Amino acid sequence: MNMESKIQIQDAEVNPITRLDYPDPDVIRVGDIYYMVSTTMHFMPGGEILRSYDLVNWEHAAFVYDRLDSTPGQRLEGGQNVYGKGMWAASLRYHKDKFYVCFVANDTGKTYLYTSGAIAGPWEKHQIEGFYHDCSLLFDGDDAYIAYGGKDIYITQLNAGLTAPLAGGLHRLAVSDAGHPGLGYEGTHFYKINGKYYLFFIHSLRDRWMRTEACFVADTIDGTFSGGDVLVDDRGYCGQGVAQGGIVDTPGGDWYAVLFQDHGAVGRIPVLVPVTWEADYPVFGRDKCIPQQFEVPCPRQEHTYVPLVQSDDFRKASGLPEETEREQYGCYGLKSVWQFNHEPDLSLIGRDTERGVLWVETGTICRSLLQAPNILTQRMRFPQCAAEVTVDAGALKVGDHAGICALQGCYGMAAVTRREDGFYVVMKGRRAADDSMQALQEDDLAGTEWEAVRIGQHSMVRLRIEADFAQMKDEARFFYYKGDGDGGTWQQIGAVQKLYFKMDHFAGCRFGLFVYATAQTGGRAGFSGFEYDMQTK
């Protein structure tokens, strides 16, 4: 196929790409394949890498790690957690037949470097001495550098083993945004293109909150970097700017940027931007805005992309080649569309593949959903989506809750709970005092129970969430199925939950399947027939 061929696609069909929360993207091309890594925060397995042949459609390729350091916070032990922390803003590079993923974790204060000869792995874990916020690797011949920082951006030369700064090597302040009243330069992406050195950043306008993209260029790595904003645009969407991400060329020599845009509670979604060059300086879109229509690489016609969100019967295909199985079932043997809220305790998880049931047992006591281990999550999709699942609550103990949630700091959930007089369907949630990004204070409160419906000894219940993120409406509604078979009806329960993207979780809202104990451990719940709807009914 000729990868240099182009097609014109309306913006509505292209942007935002993925329509899912993949923030802080970095993108590379190896041959005719594009790879993208993004922030996965506290979710495990982490460091997800996506694959594309056209920069528009993407599918899962790999997780870089199953576990990071297995700290008490990463394992939700002792009342600790790492919500809003964990893995941030990774740098993805390919150099001399090896892939590199470099990132910091804000809970451990470490800089991690993972390497592999193949995108599928296995990935080897290393550490770079020091902490390099929003770092970006650059290989320049036999030399390696890391650019990083917030407001003050530094470039540091690394030693040959990439384990620490090179003794006596380059260490310099490259660009400073000191004194910025808001978000100064950060989210560094570092490149050498046609002999010149480029630093790309995100920051906000000085007079108001709006993310913008900036670029600085120098003739030499120790020379003066000069530049400014290259993209100030919200695509007409709620004043939310587009910025931070990588740039990449096509085999035909065209350039594109993959940046992100805030979309409210659903998260930060990648946006594709055409890039041209004038006098060795990048021009993003046209007149610093993203056009509604532009040319993109023609997609590989014979390739069928595996969706990034899926329904699941919790059975597993057999007889797959090892690499295919790792790719498709990279979440501890579950479909790779899933991630756990923190590192899971696999001893409490089982699967009845014959019946198609995922069983999760309680192993700790917690009052709050947010401290529940083993919450199995999938990203919610912009602009609307819904999901439903059947919960077998027969083995719950008194005080247990099991169901489906909209997982964020301001969470909402529909659950089955067992009380002394039988089973109840309940809707619970946590409200926010305001709509700012300010983090909610940590608490272990049980949340507000907005409604409880007694269902007696009937322990098999189907639950549903419908979410609407269009124009940042950010609302979730909760339902349970009343009756049997086709003769039943969906009954809404509880309050409409207002969802918010806030700094405490710093991640887009997700569907979550959960069970937790408030009184005694050892109960369990079974989940079956998970259905993911792209649009609400």
C-alpha cells in the first residue's frame, strides 16, 4: 500500500481521536506503524501503548508494566492510595532497534526507564537517578539527553547506561517561564529535526486559563532557544485549549501532532493536528488553529482495529499465539481493555470460564468505594456511553456492596448490598462543593445513599449506568432491571450524579465493577454479561 496517499476527512470524523481519556500523549513511528503512550496514573497494569496505521484509528498494543513498586499506596493497603499520582507523562522513543519508555511516578518520587526489543515486550525495568518532571528523552548520535521541568526547563546529559546524569556532561537551563501566574511551561517533548533542536511545551495563557502549545528551537543543544506559542485554539469546544503531546512524521514526509484537549469529566482526549514547516519552525494547523478539514494518511485497508472499549463475557479465547494472547489479554489474563484501579490482589479474583462469571472476593474492610481493592475499570467514551452488568450477590456478607460505578473522586454507583433482612439495590454517590479542578479532600466516608430498594432474597440483579459528557454536561444516571427476561423494565434509582474532573484523581471517569466489605471479609460477588454501549439508549 502507498502510505503517502491522503484522504480528506471532516473534522467531526477525526477529532477528537479515540474519544477516550488518553492524556499527555507521546507518539513515534517505526516503519509504517505509529505508537502512542499516555499517562495511566494509578491504574494497573500501566503504561499503555496504542498502535495505529493512520494516526486516526488506534488499538491496544501493550502494557509496559503489571506492577510498579507494589508500595502500600499502590496496593491500597493501610488506608493509603495513589489516586492522582502514579505514572505521569511518559516519553516513548525508538533507538537502535530498542524501545524506551521513560516517566516519573509522583507517589514514589522516582524516574523509571523501561526498555524492550519489541513493543509487545517483555519490558525491562530500570531507574534513572533523580526526578525529572514531565521528561522527554533525546538520542543524539551516541549521546542521550533528558529534558524536563515546570516553568524552568532543563536539559541534562545522561551517562551511557542511562542510569544517571553524565559526570561533567551538559546540564543547563534551556527555557524559563518563571513568574507565570498560572501554568508555566511543562509537558516537555524534545526532538532533533534536520540538525536543529526543538522543545515543545504546554502552558496556559497569562490572562486566563486556557491550555496552549509552545515551541522553542535552537541551532545547537547548548545554544539559545527561542520561540513562542504555536497553537491557541479550543476547536470551538467550551474554551478548552489543545496542547501537550508529540509530533511525528509520515513515511511520505508529512508531519502531525497528537495533543490532548480537556473534555470535562470524561477526561483529556487526543486531538490530531496537521503540522507544516516555515523557515525550520513548525506551523500547527492554519493561523494557529486546527482546521475542521485536513488531509490524513490513508488508512491501511486490510487492517481491522480492535476496539479500545468492549463488552465482555469473561471467557477467554484459547489457542492464541503467545504474543497475541499477551496483547489481547494483557490485564492479568483479562481483556486488555480493562485496568484495575490500583495493583490488584489476584488471590481474591477467580473466573468461571464455562459460565462466563468473574468472581471477586473481599479481603479488606473499607467504608468507602474509593478504598475498595480490585475495582475493574474501562474508560468512559465521549460524548455519551452506557454499560450494564449482571451481579450475582448470593455470596455477599451483611454490609457488602457489589455493583457498577462511575469511578472518580465524585463517584456514583448502583450496587446490591446485603442487610439483615435481605438484599437491596442502592444508589450512592459523593458530591462536590464546586465545579473547580481543586482536589477533593481525602475521606473514608461511605458516600450518600440516595435511594435503597428492597429486593428480598433475589440476589441476581442487572445494573446499568448511562453517562452524558456532551458539552461538558457530565452526568451519570443509574438503573436496575426490574422483572425477569424481556418482560422486565429498567428502573432509574437514586439521584443524577454530577461528575467532575478534579486534581484528586486527575483522570477521566471510568466504569468500574466492584465489591467491598464494610463489616467482615470473605464475601464475594460474581459479574457476568458486561455490555458496553457507545451511545445511551
